[in-house]
Amino acid sequence: MARSAARCLVTGRPASGKPTVAEHLRATVRWPLITKDAIKERLFATALDKSLASNAALGPAAWELLHYILEVVMLTGAPVIAEGNFRPAARPRLHSVLVRHGYDACETVLHAALDILRGRFLARLNDPAHHAGHTRGIDDPARYIEKTVREPYAPMTLSEPVIYVDTGDWSRVILSNLVRLAGA
């Protein structure tokens, strides 16, 4: 199968702007967008048990579903955007799926200064409109924010290009250039 140029992974630390960038790409290039958080939110909304333990189990379930849906889309050869906080540990599995279906991956890695990420994350935790599945059970917001924004993070570098985008100042992010660089 010929390599596809129609693929993009949007990743980065929590609060780096992944959904904003992924949604812009989706709206611009009109490719399907698969997001880990959208899957988890739907699982949480339909779960009979909304306990902390149940919520914690939804993260791994959402990742399993994201990989499954991504592979189903790739079976068709269709272009696709996947968004989530992909970790280097996911690299072997994603690489295997990409190779098996003849896809390369343009990895778009979003980042911002830790103080900006902290501020965004705190705003998210204090926003009553933010989905409960993301904030349920956080008893010490300051410690949780610090742990979350300081977690080691590195791109997976599945293939080229890897595009780094500083989202610390949205007025300086030129999304149209990102679409072009992503091969869309």
C-alpha cells in the first residue's frame, strides 16, 4: 500500500491546547477527528457507576477505543486526525498500526511555559462547565496541577515531520501554517 500523507497526531502536555488545534485542523481539512477526551466523556456520561474508581478506569478504556477507532479508519485509507496526550509508551503500538496500514504520522507537539499550563489547568478545574469526568476526585488541586504539568513528556517521533508549536501566546500561533506543515 502506498504511504498516505493524510494523517496527523496532535499531542502535548495537558492544557497545551490540543483540542483547539485539532478542531481547527478538522474544520480546515475536513478530516475525521478522534479525540481521547471525547471518548472518555461519552463513557463517563453513560457509566452507571460514577465513582472515582470507575472514572479512573475510563482513561485506559478511552485509549483502547481511540486506538481501535483509529485502526478502523486506517483500514479504509482515509485521512485522519488523532488528538490526545500520547506518551512515548504508546509509540510501539501506534507505530505498528501506522506501518500495518501504510500511514506516516505528522506529529504536532504543543507546548507552553509551565506557569501558563498551570493557569490554564486551574481555570479548567474551576470551570463548572468543564466535563466532570476530567475533574472528579481531585482533592488537592494545587498538587494535581503540579504533578500533571510537570510529568515527563516527550514526542513519540514516529516519523517526520514533528512540528513543535508554542501555544503560550495564541496570537502568535499561525494555524494556517500548521495545516500546511501537517501536509493537509
